[in-house]
Amino acid sequence: MQVDSTKFLVGLVGPDVLSAIEEDSLNPVFLDLQACNALEIRYDFFEQAQWPGLSGRLRKVAPHAMQIGTIRLHRDGGKFPDRDAVARPELWQKILEAAEVPEWLDLERDCLSQFADLKKAASARGTRILVSEHNFVRIPGEQELKVLADDARRVKADGLKIAAMSNSESDCDRLYKFTKKFSKYFDLFAAFGMGDTGRISRLWSLKEGANLTYAAIDSVEAPGQIDAITMKKALDSFDIIYSQSDLASFLAKFRQF
């Protein structure tokens, strides 16, 4: 289903990042924004009163970047209360009624009961849905990964993302195999490991068929995340990186986080 070879490097945008660039166009965070061709609006980091205007504000300072909107729950590494998950459809609707809206919205896999209503509202604005799964304990087994893909395909999601904690050097091999088999069914696809042994997978997964990965802007928001500038340098050098060892050596030159 993927229509081109574009690799999307997504930077996470919270209040500090957005305010910094709005107040000073020469702020160093501008370089991070420019390194990313996609930006994730972390709505759960902002006051709800600001949510409808966030896409428009970000578009002004980073018109080049595709936007992904996310209301991440506590259990998925965010700040939105788990108990209020059922209240999100109304909040999504307010976001989608704004003058500017993200090209994509990210919905957790365990909230698929909200998918149909969100898909209907999003489609009216030309916005597409990415289904995501986060596991902060381990990388799921092959059958669990297949079920994840099957669930996303069943609801006709346009994108799929899994981020799972890697506990060994070979843990991410399952994610690579998963990527090779299922990435073709989605227009956006990410499958990488978190933690120190998952760092390389944030880039190597793109060699295996994924087209979406995430980077840190200003500060780390997930275990093993790499800063946006280093990620962009690695992507620009992909044609001379032939192995995971090559990639590890490359990253070692720039490691900041």
C-alpha cells in the first residue's frame, strides 16, 4: 500500500518546544524542527483549551512538516489520564473542527472501540488514522505481532506503529521480520525497540521496510530515543550504511542522550 519511498522522521512537540520557536525564530530548537519532515503534536502535554489551535500554530513555524496528532494516555507513556480515555472522542472532534488540522491522528490499539467514530470525523477533514501499540516491558512474540497487524487491518487503519522495550541485542529481530511481512499493508509503518538495545532499531527498521520513526527534540520523551539532528545525519548517510554494526559506529560519533 505504501506509495513512495519517503522516510518520515518525526519530532515530538510539546509546550516548551512550540513556545521557544514562536518566541524566537533563532532558537536552537529551530534546527531540530527543520531536521524532521514530520512532527507529532503531543496534545496531552498542552492545556485542553489550547488544543484546537495547536495545528495552526505549528504550521506557522514548521510549514514543511507533516503533522501527527496524539493524545497519549498514561499507560502508553503520555499524560492524559487513563480513566478519561472514553472522553477523547469529544476532544478529537474539537481538534478536527479547527481551521488547521493534522494530516494524521494516532489512536492506541486498545482504544479501537473509538476508531469508527474517529475515522468518520477525521475523513471529513482529510485526516488519516494511525493505530499504535506501546509495550514498556518487552517486545511481543510473532503471533502477538500478527494479531496487532490483523486488528489494524480489520478496522482499515491507514498506518500502524509499535514501540516496545528491547531487553537484548537480538530482541528487535522479531520487529524486523514483522516489518518485512506487514509494512506493505500500511501507508505509514513503524516498528522499533525502546531502551538502549533498541536504539539502533529506530533507524535500522527503516532499512527493513518501515517508513516512520521518531526522534527527540530538545529532550528525550521515550527510552532510547535519539536526538533529531543525529537521526537526520544518519538518514542522510543511509546509502553508505550497510549493516547494524555500521549504524552503531555512526551513532557512537554523535551520541548525546
